[in-house]
Amino acid sequence: MWRPLSLLLLLSLLYGCSQTDAETMLQDYTRRVSNALDEPIEFAPGNSPFPVLPPRRERLLPVEDLREGLIEVLQLRHCDLLPLIAERNSNLGRVMPPSQKLKYELRFLPAVKACEQDLTRRVTTEASLLPLLHKVRQILSHKQQMLPRTIWNSIYTSEEMEQQFSRSVEPLPLEARGLINQARNTLDAFVLISHLATTDATWPDMHFIDEMETHYEQLYRLQSGQQWLRSVFLLSYTMEQVAQGIEARLERRPICFNQQPNNRSVIIQNVFRNYYAGEFQPYLALTDQYGQYWQASHQSILQHLPLPASSEAYFSQLFDSEMAGSVLHRFDQARKKHTEAWQTLLTHCGLSVGQTL
């Protein structure tokens, strides 16, 4: 019995080892271009040199607590908020993680608003409730003012979101079917939450609020954000290296005389067709497509929220393609340089591009 089982395990291991990851594919692509050109091209990307997410203490926005006297007002029998207040002031309530703090606020605000509406109706016949109504309106106004800061803290100082921006060593997989749908199912919940910071927001139903922990759990399991950052770095590095290699080879001596194809140009064209167009370009397109959605989702979240100065600078370094030295600026410049180098190389040998660069 042990022999078939051992054979099965061995085959499984061999199958797993045979799977090519993105970094291996990029290394192979670089090596094949180098061999085709007879020009050394280094592939030693190392760690991603991306900006580091600012420390949590720098990302945390101060949220002013309600004065004790106002909280005491809510404990009156006129507003059924005592269970919520007791929950927040319990030992566990004082150390709530960001997800539970957000869940609490999204339950508390509608309850205060309902209390205010109830008192507004009753005060016409019960004038004694007017002072209480004023206090409740103060509480409601304060909570609404603090909500954008609370939402920012609950999303972008959470451990679940922090790992989205960590320096992963794993890039996006070569085959990533359904990756955008997976991200959409996760990030769209936080886009919806961020809209609550606006004055005309439609409040989510209680089922959505009760499922808050599930949204955070899905966010924690979503590794594609950090993987995308790694992919962008590896692609940028590869395109820069290959472009420099092509330029160096053409400067050293001509490959083709009078743009006439020869044996080496045939090798170059095969590398272009089989490895550039066949492997590299699809992965570049996948990374770009996923990145556009991932960036757009975060920008949709961030546009409604106040950002600490350090976080604003950090996101500019990631997402601002017009900012010199930013992650996307380097990516776009590397892609342009890489495309132009290939076009020059193929034209040099009188070859037709024949594929979309």
C-alpha cells in the first residue's frame, strides 16, 4: 500500500515544482532575450523598494470622545440606547478592534437619529423634553462630524488593510481568473462604508452592519493587493533591464546589415513571438488590468475620507502616475522604454512587429 501512496506523493511534488511562477517566467524571458542578443542582461530584482506604509500612530486620526455629561443624558428612559452605551463602556468595549468600533458606530448613529426624531415629534406636546432634545442633537451632530475620522481609522489603521500594502515576496499568479471579482466582492463593501462619510449617504441595512466582521475577514484573506505591488516592481525592473540590454546591444554593433534579416534576427523574432507576446505581454496585461481596478477601489474609498499628511504622501507615491519617482510613474516609464526598445530592435532587422506591444 505504501508504494502507490509514495508514488502519488512524489507525482504531486513534481507537479507542484513544475508550476512556473511569475518571477521565474520574467527571469526566463530576460535570459532568452539576453541569449538572442548575445548581450548580458542581469536579473537580480531583490526586495521591492516601495515606500513603507506609515506607522499606525501616524495614520491614526484623533477622534474626540463625547463629554461624559452628554452620555449620561442618553441613559434616560426616553431613548433606548442603554444597551449600546453599556456595550461600549464595558471592558471589551474599551479595547474594540477597528472593525468592531466601526460596527458599533454604524449601529449607534441610527439609534441616536431615531431618538432625535422621536423626541422632535413628542416635544410639541411635552415641552419638558426640549432640553433633552437639544442634548441629543448635540450628540448626533458630534457623531456625524467624527464619522469620517472613525471610518478612516477603522479601515486604514486595521491589521486587515495594513497587510494589503505589505512588501510581499509573492507576485500575482500567472493565471488569475476571477481575481478582480474576488477583489470586488471584498473592496466594494469598504467603498460603500466610505460613502457613509458624505452627508447624502444611504445607510446600509442591519444585515450589512452585522456582517462587518465577515468583510474584514475577507479583506485579510485577500492577498492580491500586496501581490500586485510585487508584480509591478518585478515588471518594472524586468522592462528596464531588457530595454537597457537591447539599447546596449544595438550601440555595440549592428545585428542586421541594411535591415536585412539573418540567422540571429530569426532567433530574436522567435523570442519576441513565443516569450514576449506569448508569456510576458499577457502577464503585463493581467497586472495592469487588476491594478486599475485595485487603485480605483482605493481611490473611491479615500476620496470621501480625511487623510493624515503622511498617508496622503504615501498614497501619492503609490497611485500618482504623474509624480516622478512614484510606483506607477516608474511602471509607465519602464513600459514605454521597453516597448520602444523592442520596436527599434525589430525595425533594425526589417522585421514586422506583428503583435501588439
